[in-house]
Amino acid sequence: MSASRSETTDAPGAGGPEPEPEGAHLLAALLDGMDAALCAFDARGTVTHWNREAERILGWSAREAVGRRGFAGWAVRSADAGEVQGRLMAAMDTPGRQVHEFALLRKDGGRVLVRTQSARVLGADGRPAGVYCAFSEVHAQIDLERSIALSEALFEDASWGVVLVDVDLRPAVVNGEAARALGAGRSSVLGRPLGELLAQGVEELEGALHHVLAEGPPRGLADLWVVVAGAGGQEQRRCWRSGFLRLASPLAEEPVPLGVGWLFHDVTDTKLAEQEANRLRFRAGQLHRAGRAAAECEDPLEAATVYLDFALAGFADHVLLDVAEDDGERLVRAAASPVGEPGPSAGVEGGGLPVRYAPGHPAFQAVERVGSVRASAGAEGAAGDWAERRQWPRDAAHALCTVLRSRGRTVGVLTFLRGAARPAFERPDAVHAESVAALTASALDLAQH
């Protein structure tokens, strides 16, 4: 095995340093630049190479280490030297790498547990000429193995979606959970723009990624509402609770961004439950406030409009109160919220006129069913035309008609209207409207007697 060294030494009686072979400087630079500690032995067990990382771990310089016979008496306790040397040099007779753990001695007398990988070195004739040994502190090796194991676990078994996004904001690696959430295979999403994966919410996500690349990760988690593109033709909004990490190369002198680690978890059901609980809490509070305010009204019809005003907040854009006459055959406008400008609901001046609702109108359907009826413009054309045909304000796109019942008879119909910017009424909205209707019906019945 070649006896080139990272530093030359003056051998006694040799008349000066031996000339280094060609390429020795390059070899020394390569060895000293390695992150792992490395030493090498010739066939007799003499140390021929010793790099800077080995010096850092054990404290022995290359000048002190190169030329010694084995580790006995300096890098290993004398009692252990035979076993250690034998196991290291046994690699000459075995192809492949051998892994061992040894307790080595530092120059200051301390002991350090290292994990070694040793393999034989073949000479020009193809026969074993020595052994090289790479080693590192066990705790550092364990840290590395933990990092690798964590990375593999995140991309295989994690219940959170994990996506590595490159600096061009394209997925570079995704785990199985993320691929399922994006509605695609793990390989099919790689390198694609995020706009092709998300039908909605891509602006917020890209904004978060830009912020992480420029400023670093936010302090907490962020809830992002998205719609996955091509999700079976059904655009279902999902809420992903997301965390972000900026990835930088550990090999550069200054941090070089490699991209962003994006971890997310679907919390749609939890968020919807929270929203529904907040909505119910708000509506219950409004009903309570409405009851207290209505109790101060001398005019029962004014009390009825108070209920309507409190019910409108966060619920609808307009409300209409129609009184039933002739056992519900006719409906007469009694009060309405103003159209085109904010303000409280008010009764119709001088008594109302019968409304010109056509047969089959949702208000009449509510009377017939003794319940609630929901309607939306949908595919019936322009919302304005749809609303005008039903004698509602032109900006109405969704309606909820609820019958008013008091003392076992129908006393009117309550109609809530929403514009196109609001979602259609749903069953929980009908339940709330029926609660408002029960209070309004009592006040309206009192106003009629």
C-alpha cells in the first residue's frame, strides 16, 4: 500500500523529508476535506493516513499518528489493543465493509465511543495491501440515523401530509397522505405547478411559501381553505392546517434555500363544527337580545319587526312579513326591511295590500306544508328575473319562507332573502328561521286582536 501521508515527517538518519509522490497534495486535500474521520493501515498495521476529522475527534495530529504501529498505547487502551487491531485488520481477508464499535482514547485521556467502517485496500497486483477505516462518534452517527429514519417515516407512514416544495414552488417530494389529499399519485404531482393541483386557495398557499422562502417560517400554524382540482367533479372545500419549514443546504457557507417543507393535516370537520357552534351561539344571543328589546315595545307589530331586525344580522339581506287572510288564501304585506339602503324593518303605511304571488309560490307552499320552503335561482336564468317573477327584490338569489303559526292557526309567512354573494339557505338555517317565526307569530297574533 502507498505510504503517501497528509504531512511528511523527518525519519531519523534519512537526511531530510522524503519527496512526496505526484498527486499527494491533492490526496491530502481530499482527505482533510472529508466530513468523516479516516485513517488507513498498511499490511503490517502501520498508520499511513490520518485526516483532520480524525484529529478533531481524538486530538492526535497527523504528525503524531502516521507511522505508528496500530492503536496500542496511544489511541486504545493496552488491554484492548489486540482485539481492536485484530478486528480492524481482519477486513483484509473479507470482501465488503466491516462495521464495529470501539472505545478509543483521546489525547487528553478521555474515552470516546466510535462506530467504524473498515474495508481492505487492494494493491496493483490485486492482493490485499492494507485497510482503510472511516469512523465517527456513535452519538453523531445515531443522530444521522435518526434523521434518516425520521425522513423515511415522514414520507412513508406519517398521518400528516408532507410535501417538499422547491424554490420554483413545485412539489419535489410528497408522501402518501399528501398525494391522497391532492387526489393524485405520488409521482404524478411532482414538478407540477400548484395551480394545476388546487382549483381554489392556490394564491394563499403560494403567498405563504413565498413568505417562508424570504422571511422564514411563521411562528404558528395556518389554516388554509382549498379546493382540490379535479376531485371527481365535486368541488368540496377542505381546510388544511399547515406548518412550514424553510430548507437550507448544510453544505454552503451561507444558507442557500433548497425549498420549503410543507406539512398539513385535514381539519375540515373540526373547523366546520367550530363554525357551526359559533353560529349557533351568535344566533341564540341574537334571539335573547331580540326578546328583551321586543318586551319594551308597546305595539305588538313593532315587537314583531324587532325580532326580524335582530334575526337579519349575519343571516339574510332582506326579510318580508306577510299576514295571512282567508285561512291563508291571501297574503298581505305587513312589514319589510328597506331595499337598497340599511335600516330597520318597518310596517307598511296605511295597511298593506295583498301581494301578487302566483300559485305555487314558495310562500304559499310554506302555508300548505305548515313548515319551511327553500328556493334558489339556480338554473332558472338571471337571479333578477327569477326574483321579479316572485315579487321579491331583484338582488335576491336565495329564499327561505317559513309559516307563522299561533294558537293552532296560520297567521302569516316570514320570508328571508339572500343575494347571490351569499350561500343558499340550508336545513340549519330553516331551523333558526322557525325559531324566529315562533316569536314573530306570537307578536303578530297579538297585533291582530
